[in-house]
Amino acid sequence: MPSPPDDRSLTLPAHGTTVTAEDLRVRLVLASDFDGAMEVDASAVESVGQAVLQLLVAAKVEADTHGQSFSISNPSPAFVGRVTACGLAAAIGLPEKEHLS
């Protein structure tokens, strides 16, 4: 059995829906078991729903609680727009420069 990767990065799907949220939840839980930074790549996101946003907020809170690093990298314009419109940029740690542009 191969050992789990040390890389805790995750890539969000193009369309983050309630259906894809369960897979994301499992991947976030597994990634949180490793030490180090957790990075979520949002570059391919075309749409993101409420369930996925809730998971990202929960993952950020969990990481902060345990002193782990959590970041969103390469957020697509669609991701930034949705997160900003929902008022969740700070809650998921979206860099200030990303949601002001």
C-alpha cells in the first residue's frame, strides 16, 4: 500500500455542487490529518455552490483551531466573485488583493 503524499494541496472541481461536496469533504478531512500547510487550488472553478463554500469555511476554522495553515491559491474570477458576493472572503482566507480586484 503506497504511503499518503506529504502534499496537502487540493483542487476544486470546475462546478462545486452539493453532489461534489461529499468527495471534497472526504479529501479535506484526509488532508487535515497531515502536518503542514493545506492549499486549495481554485483555478478551475467556474461555479461554486453553498455546500462547497460551507466546507471551505469549516476547513479554514478547523485549520486555524489546530494552528495549521490553510490557503486558497489561484482563485478563478468566478470563485472570487461568488465568495465575495457571499461575504466569505475573510472566512476562507482569500487574500485581500484577490477579492478587491
